[in-house]
Amino acid sequence: MHTAKKDKAKKSVESKGGIKDVEVVSEEIAEDGKTAKVVLKMIYKDGTTNENNMDMVMEKGQWKMSIKK
């Protein structure tokens, strides 16, 4: 993620008092088991919520966020 985007995201989270919880809304694992699409619900300390689509990749037996450049 570019530095400007990271800074904007950090300021947005801070303005909401930080993250209170994260819930997995849905997940879809590819047939080959190497990638997945996950919908996460971010719950902020000020009570607001936001859903984000995340691409995931399996690396050494662990799911990691796939950051595309």
C-alpha cells in the first residue's frame, strides 16, 4: 500500500477512536486452496462500521493479505 493511502487509512481509523473488533462476514476459498476472498466488517470504537473486501493468499500454511501494487 502506498504511504499516502496508509496515512489516510490511519487517520480515518484514529478519527473513529480506533478499531474495536473485526468480524469475518464471508469467505470464499478458491478450488486450489491457494487464494481466498474475504469480506471483513470493521467495528470502530465510535460505533461506526465498514466492510472491506480482502484478497488472501496461502503462504507456508498461513493466510496472508494479498497486497497488489
